[in-house]
Amino acid sequence: MRFYKEFGIFLPKIQNKIEQKYKTKAQSVVKMQDPDFRESYLATVSIKPSLLLKGENPRLIDEWQDAPESDIDGITSSLSIEQLIHAACRGGWPAALFKKGDDAQLVVAQDYLENICQTDISTVDGVERNPKWTKAILKSYARNVSTLAKTSSIHKDILSESDNFSIITLDSYLNALRRLFVIEDLDAWSPSIRSATSIRSGKKREFSDPSIAVAAMGVSPEYFYTDLKTFGFVFETLCIRDLKVYSQKLRGELSYYRDRTGLEADAVLHLNDGRYALIEFKLGSREIEEGAKHLTTLKELIREHNKKSDQIQLREPDLLMVVTGGQMAYTRPDGVKVVPIGCLRD
């Protein structure tokens, strides 16, 4: 057993079992073979192992031999997946942030949804609208959040509840919800790296706050514990909301990129000084590789376009970033930044 007292770190050698006396000395423990975190830990220590040193000292790193040593710094987020889910369901409403108790915090978004359907949808422009239809539209929007669902698809959802609801009426409701800043769709970014017909141009369906989507779904935070796939779409809305807030002072604008080949960037953040970032949102660590590959491929596509084009050159992205629901931030060898949502700041 080696003990680096000056750093407050235990680095045990390979053993079938770490002796209990060493566990009792440690104030915090990292278990490299924890099935829930192993992949994330290994990905992190291969690039920024110093992240594992964050924590109360003395710190026990169990099965340290699974990863190579290196001397790099990094940041961590203490936000657990349960806390992340609660934050998305609670929303960013000031009234919710100051409520005591988790249940009380969740009621704020639910009450807001009810006010939208019963009152605001009609008072925004003086046109009387049906609360039931409004709720059905928001529920369909929530089911399609962070997707490129067409208006016709949402219309079909509503027709299942009311067969005399026209698409013209739907457009009127959607415009009212936009004026209320309830829904805030993302426009497509269309650089000249592919033909215009290859790049998707539809709007990405988004809410101004993820809690509205959750309230419209009519589910609790516990629901997402066993349906993280659905929460992944809500997580994307949460990330987009935060990026909008943090980039406000630089007058940042968000869009998205997707083409027919499946290449995408969940968000493209343009700043007012010309810089821009390509961003992917991946809730779990297993999806990071896929997200990073999308970003590096898109950057290479821009680079290849510039080599072949005689026209004005496209600026290459200044940042490639995968925003995750994990706890460790690091830079990959390909230059992609992996940043937990809990570490995003303005």
C-alpha cells in the first residue's frame, strides 16, 4: 500500500479486496470498477486523471491500476443524475428556487402550465382559445421536444382528441405560445458545406424551460429514473436554456445543424464577435464518443469545403463541446471539450 500523505491520496496495489482498515482511513472513495461510473472514470483518467483527486482528503482510489497516471487539472460537478432530473422538472423559475421542499418546487411549473392554458393563451392577443386544445398542443410539443417534428405531426396528435381542429387553428395557437415565450424553437444553421436540399431546415421544437415540457407530459421526476431516454430530450432543452442565459451578455444566438446523412450538432452557438461553437448534448458517458465524432466530422467538412471553394472561406468552429449529465470535465485528444451541465457558467 502506498500513501501520499502530502496529497491525501491512497493508491492501493492490486488486491482481491481492499482491507477494511484502509477504507476507514479514507474520507472519500473513488471505486474505479463501479459499473455506473467505470467508463466515465476510465475516459477521464486517460486524459485528466487529476479530476479523480477532487474530494475530501484522505481520498481512496480503489483499483487505480486500471488507468495510467498523468498530471493534469480539471473541474467537476457535484450534480447527481437525480438532482439533474429534479432541476429540469423544477425549472428555473425564481418562485420555485425559493420554495422549501421538492414537491413545493415542482408545483410552480404545474401552476404556470395551468395559467397558460386557462388564461394567458387568450389574453395574449384578445382571441378566445380553448384550454383543452392548448393543453393537448403542449402535450404533443412535449412528446416531440428537441426533435424536428413537423407541424403536421403535431396536428395529427390533436386530431386524435378533436377532429374539427384545423392546421390553421394550430398555427394560431402556436403563434400565441411563441408570443408568451412558452415555446422557443431553434432555427437551422445552413452553411454552404452541403447542397441546400441536404441540410435540414425545419425548426427544432423547444420550450423556454424544460419544466414546462415535464408539466405538459404530466410526469414526476421519478418517472425519468426508468426512462432516461425520454429524459435525454428534456436534458437537451435544459442545456439550450442555460446556453441562452449564459451567452446573453455576448448576444449569443443558438441554432442547430443536421443533414440527411445523420451528421449533426445539437446546437451551434454564435457570438457577436464572430466566434462560434459546435455543441452536442449527451446525457450519458457512453454517448460522448458519438457526439465528439459528429463535431470533429463537421469541423473537417468545413475545412474540406474551404480547400475546394473559391468563394469566401467559412470560419472554422472556435470550440467543439459535448455537454453531459456527468460529473467530470476534460479535453479529449481530438480537442473536444467534455463539460458537465453543472459546470457551465457565463
